[in-house]
Amino acid sequence: MITRRPAAGLKVALMAALFASAPIMGQSAAIAQSASHPPVITRHAGTFNGKKVRYTAAVEGIDVPDAKGKPSARLVSFTYVADDLTDPSRRPVMFVFNGGPITASLWLHIGVMGPKRVAVPEDLSADTSTYQLVDNPYSPLDTADLVFIDPASTGYSHALPGTAPESYYSVVADGQQVTAFISAWLSKHARLSSPAYLLGESYGTVRAAEVAAQLAERPQPILLDGVVLLGQAVNIVEFSQRPQNIISYVVSLPTLAALSWYHQKIDRKGRTLEEFVDEAWHFAQTEYLAALFQGSAIGMVERDRVAKRLEELSGIPAVYYREHGLRITKEQYRAELLKDRGLLLGRTDGRYLAPMTSKGLAEDPATLIMSPFKRLFADYVRNDLKVDWPEEYVIAAQVGGLEDWKWGGTTPFSNWPYTDRLLKVMKANPRFRVLIGNGYFDTTTTIGAAELAVRQAGWPEGRAALAFYEGGHMAYTVERSAKKFTDDIRAFVRTTP
């Protein structure tokens, strides 16, 4: 049973949008491998979910070994631990990381989870210089300690001398370094008995699945209590929308409906966003799937009927669907929906708009929010956390291209068993559960694909929950969604058996 809570150049650009928390930007040279600093410790107090919490912040590096036991990377994390814990073994710890591959964790850090958050104005056209860093009453610090992990070659983390940074450019090796860090952190801070959780965003959801399994496979297993996947990519069924991959069009339709509702390109008839999306999802998995399965064998009358219904749900004229085999890719949708106004929809957040230029679909209007995150995080680290290190905080590693990343499969017939990795943990730990969250207006990782992941993963009944939020790939930039997401995390942690 699914528990649902309502609520060539082009290819590279698309993949970057999927596997980062947002499109990769601010790339720079790798951190010097010799960088090493003592921990920076500061003490603070804040009010989270109405509860005052005194906590200690630590920016510290931990050396981790590679799969052969050789020290290979120094991972620098940002940690927030509540003071005066009477029984640390009962206090949950959540390890948090973003996507990429490979990006730093600042997006989740000051986007929603940390004690400060970037206040993104409701006016999406607001000057980004007006964005501010404010106290974050939604941070789940009242419920769990938080550890933000930056993989090697991001943030202040780096490969150690003698280790090539690209040796970590694979699902397995990337997961191994994070697994080694979590084990080392729990041991160093005497928290091996604490309930432990992961939160990964975008590609970070693939990392979360791999890390959870690797922790369970250790000679002395560390069995997590749960994993949160935000903007999940663990089933990767919809990103490359080949014409023959009919399921990708089925699971994408609810997102197209959400965007047509938001931009008022359809007749809402008094229906809420959730109601309209549910209507589209029902049609997608019944009549639409059946029509696509028929392919060229579909009769003209049935084809025209389905095309008309698609127009009513997506805002794209029926004639387009008739001429394109009842299909429109998410990318083409970005250009077609508001073509009459000369506007392009955002990729990671379709609420954002920009005039269509000669760059076409290579542009993503939603990237404008990235610059203030980088600026405000630098101010926060320097002024609040008192880190004065000379090294640059690297936003994203310079992976040569996503074709250089080793995803696990080696042929067109290979399986990509990321959901299987979580199934393994569920079998090892009956307490382990998964929470999947997605933004309604995200065209990279969609709400339909999230539902499909839960239905097709083979996970035991009742062990996975879904939650959808107003917003895009970083839905937490909408304040009410930030609150809902962190409330969902609190409920998820507190109800662990």
C-alpha cells in the first residue's frame, strides 16, 4: 500500500538539471589536496518548531579510507548537535547531502534543513540581490541532529594526496566514501546507538540508496532507520524520453497538468491543484497508457478523443498530439505551453519564466535563484560559523561529463537497481522506511515517477510514503512547502517503530 500525502549539449544540460539539486554552477578548480584545518566550533541557540534549542555547530574534517582501507579523502562536514543531551542514544541523527554528481550540500543546508534559510520571495521576478538569509523556524533541529556532508571535490572536502579525485566518480565509489564518513562520524562522536537517517536530493537519492545498502553490508552492519528521498531519481524511468518509452509519457502527464493549472492554460473548473493532478494521473495510467500501447494501431476516432483529453489536461492543442503520436516530451513542453507569449518555462521549476532566446531549451529560467544561495552561504559560513579558511568552498566538482560517471550498468541490457538497494535494507531491518518527496512543478524528477517508483520497487507494504509539495526541484524555496517538508520529516522520524 502506498501512503500518499497530498499536498549532445542539450543532453548534458538536461542531465545536469536532473542530478544536481539545481543546475550546476559556480564550478572551480579542485581544492588543493593538502588543505587541512582543525575543527571550527561555535555555539548557538534557535527556536525550531516552536521549541528553543541550544546547539553546537562544528565544521570539521574526517579522513576516510577507500574500499581497500587506504586513507583517500578528507570529508569536511557541517554538524549541528543539540546541547545537554541526557541520552544521546535516543537522539536521532540525520545525514544530509545534495546531488550532482557531485555538488556540495549548501542547497539543503540553507534552503530548508539548517538553522538559517534563504527567504526566496513569492514574487518570482524579484531582484535576487534582495534575497536574505533568515532564521529558519522549520529546521528539524528540535527533533534530530544534522550532519551536512560534502563529498570529495566539493565544499572544503578533497581527495588526499595519491588519490585521483575521479576515482570517486561512480555510484559505488561515491557511496563508499560517504558510507565510510558516516561510520567514522558515528564512532568518533559515540553515536553508533543513535537512530540514523539519510536525506538525499536528486542524484543524492541514488547516493542515499547506495549508502544505506553499503552500511548494511559492512562487517559490522549499521542499519539505518530511514531514508528521505527528495526529487527522487532511483528509478530513472522518465528522464530520457525516447518515443518508445511510453511509461515516461504516462508518468510525466501529472506534472504537465500541474503546470497547465498553475499557468492557467486550462479550465480549472474550481478544481484545486491536487484535484486536477489526481484527475490527470488517473487518465494517464488508464486510457492514456492504453492508447500509447496501441501505437500506430490506434483508430483515428480514439486517437482524436485522447488528443482532445490531453489538451484539456496539459494545455497543449490536440493537433500537436495528433501530429506527434500522442506524445510531448517534458522539454518540448517547456517551449510549447506559453509559445504564444514567447516564454520558456523553467526546467527545475516550471513556475519560472523567461523570454525564449536563440539558446532555446538549453536555458533554464529557474537558475536565477542559485546565485543568492552561493552568496548568502559564503556570508553565513564566515560570519555565523566563523570559518576563515582561505580555500574556496567549491559548489560542484568538475566531472568531465555525465558519460564519465560510472552508473553501474555497462551495456544497453544492464539493470539500474537503485531501488533494489533499498529493498535490501528493508529486508535487513524491519524498522527501515522510506519517505519520498517531490515538487509538483519539477520537470526533471516528477511526481508521477515518484509514485511509479514506490509501486514497482517491490518494497514491503507500508514501508514507503509519498509527499508532494508546491514548488519545483527545490520545492522548499516556497515557504509553505519548507514547513510542510520539515513537518513530514519530523513525523517520519518520530513514528519510526
